[in-house]
Amino acid sequence: MPVVLIGPMGAGKSTVGKRAAKALGVPFTDTDREIVREHGPIDRIFAERGEAAFRDLERAAVDAALDTGGVVAVGGGAVTHAATRAAIATCRVVLLTVSADAVAERIVGTDRPLLAVGGIDAWTAIADARAATYASLAHVVVDTSRRPMSRVVDDVVAWVRAAETPGPASAPVAAAGAPAPEEEP
């Protein structure tokens, strides 16, 4: 079953995903990179075709990545498309979170189309608007704000390995001090 990394822009999904896949010995797919490879720069897609067209391309990229399996890092807005949410919901989902203070350093000089106007204020509004959707999909939450990426990767890899183990260890858990999702009765 694929492991999907979701979360706001700048949370570290690509970095963590690549390293976690290597540690687990499985393929890694960054859906944003696949879109760029097949269709050109994301900012150009947004400018020429609009966000809705980009989300359709993203949905197709997510479907292809899930077919490949392994670890999949999706764009921050992938969860805004209903079909993409439905596909992601069938996987093991890791939500990477990051504080506005920490992400501000990461997005300086970014070419992310949704941050072109508004910078960190735009990031905060977008992250807040998507927070409930992220939380509803997540099986585990790992904060990347001020932790070495190696520790974040260790947490993700440990959770994936525990989820592969039958029994109580496969229950939803939280990492890095985040609350565990509630289990069904």
C-alpha cells in the first residue's frame, strides 16, 4: 500500500519522501516533479490554463504515482480535488506540518503560483483553509518546523514499518508530539 505525504507548501514533503523511500527501499514519486516533466512549469500551467486545469493534471499524476506504489509526495493543494482525496484516502497517509515562522525561511524567493501575491500571509491563509482536509486524511502527523529532516524521516519510516506489522502496532499513531487520530469504536 502506498505511503502518501500531504501537507502545506514548504512542509518538506519532497525531501522527506525521497529520504523515506530510500530508507524503505521503495520507489519515490514527487507528483509536482512529474507534472513539470510532462507538462512544463507549474507557474506557467497556472497562468495559461488556470488552477482547475492544474488540479486535473495533478489528479492524473497522483493516480499514476499510486499505481507505482512506494512513497508519494503530493502538492499541497492536491487534497482540494475530490477524486484525488478519494484516491489518497485508500493509502497510508502522513501529514507533514510546519509553522508559519519555519516555513517563511523555506519559501523565500519561491516561484509557487499561489504565493506570488501575499507571501507568508497567503501561505497562512491557504494552510488554514486546508487544515481540516489534511487532518481528515491523515493517519499520522509529523511536524517538520524546527527538527532535523533526518529525525522527521526516522519518524515516518518507523511509523510505516509499524503500520506494516500486524496487531496493535498498526493502529493510527501520532509522531512528534501531535495528537493521535481517534479510532472508530
